[in-house]
Amino acid sequence: MSGTILYLPTPRTQSDMQGTVVVPSPRPAPADMVGWSQLDLVFTAGPEARTAEAIVVADVLDELCAQAGGRWWFLNQDRGWRVYLQGLPAIRAAKRVNQAGHAGRAGPWWAIPTPAPLSVRPVGNLPGVPAPRALVLADLHCADSQGVLDYLREDHPLLVPRHLAGILTVALCHAAGLSTPQTADFVDQHWLDATPLGEAARVRAHGLTEMLGAYLLTPATRLLELDPYAAVWASALADAGERVCALTHQGFTPTPSATVPDALQCDLRHAVAAHWNRLGLNPADQQILAVAIRNALWAKGKR
């Protein structure tokens, strides 16, 4: 799995009344779609300049959302971002973002608003998910996006992206009620394929396994105090994990022998895939990270 999240269109229907085809008024939008708009952001410079440009764009969007009382989140795409905004029209946001880029399409980025109203669910490929769960996932996406951007703003962060992704993934799963064995099984089931790692990848996975093993033996608060932004980030993800667990299965008891509800696994898979996407982990990085998380958790379970 590459971490890319797909977007499904919302189907439209027609009715036939007395021989005349009538296109009815749009149905009321689900609660998790109300107030959302979308734009695609293309970075025209190379990857080496993208972080600095992304921070400038994020500052513009933060300012606009603060003025409008809105919020936003993003996912990485091949050449830029897919941005979702709540409480802020995409046309207005795109105009301001493009002004900040100065030279139009020849500048460092270009924002393209999508037609209104929004035709896709702002939490991605989760058809049939009730609005309360989708709203919690939207909260998670917003918090995670801000966490990633705070991380990018750090001049010398202590943790590299794959280390941070491992720590926060385990913390999110535990907050959602998964035990250590269940978290290992969850990662193994959804991210590992049958292709064995090459020698270089095995070396990287071994080093990451040792780092995660040390984390699992250290109180999370002590580790995250080393990077203050990470503590806020982890707290927001943990809160979302607890809320998703409560909504997906009221009777789920987080014990090693309990069966994790399918709905909870679906929501966690969606959230983790988006988290790894935002941290820029490519498919090879994701395989290494998944192996490291699984092995570190297995080792912890044997102690």
C-alpha cells in the first residue's frame, strides 16, 4: 500500500415524472461535508525547495482560516497537495495563495480550486461511514496536518520522519484501544506484502526496530518532551483515537484476546495511511517502517 488515499465521487440521481426528466435539487449534504471546499496545489520547483514553499503556503492558509474561523488539512500528491478547507471558500483561498506566489503559473506554486459544491467526502475513500465517525476523522486530519507542518518548521528536529511516524502510529493505535499484539497484527495485515526486504532495507529496519523498542520502554511524555511540538501532536491524535474507538464499537474491550471491530480497523487504516502520506514516506519507507513497528511490538510482547 502506497499511502495514497482515493477519492470517490458522490453519485447523482435523476427522476422521471410524467415523461419529463427532472434533475432534483441536490440532497442535503452529509454533516461531514457541510462547509468544506477543496483545492489542488501544484509546486513548480523541485523537491529540494518544496519544504520552504509548503511552509509559506501553510502560513497563508493558517492566516485565512484564522480570519474566517475555519480550518484545513492536506494530503501529498505527486506534484503538490490536495487541500481541504472548512469555512473558507476554495476560490478565495486559491486567489490569496496564488498572490503569495507572485509570478502566477511561472511562480513557485499554483493553486486550483475545484468546482463547488464539494463532490467528494473530505475524509477520502470511506463510503458508508456515518457522519460522527467522519467528523472525528476530519478532526484527526486537521490536527495531524498541523503537527506535520509544525515539524517541518523545526530547524533541527530530533526525530526523522520514519521515527516520528513509528512513535505516533503506535500511540494512535494504543489510544484507539488496540493492545500491543493487536497493533503488531494490524500493521502486519495492512502494510506488509510478501516481498522480502533487501539487505540495505533490512539494516534500516533493524535500526528503526531498536529505536522503537527503546521508545516502548520509555514513558511517552518523557520522550515527547524532547520535542514540545510532538507532545501537542500526539495528544491530539490520542484524543481522536479514543473517540474513533468509542464510535466504532461501544462494547469493544481492549484486551489481547478481543477482536478488533472491522469499522475501527478501517478508520485506523485510513488515518495511518494519511499520516504516513503527509510525512512523505514512499512505499519502500512504509515497508521498512511496518517491519520495524511489528518487530518492536513482537519483542515487547515477549518481555
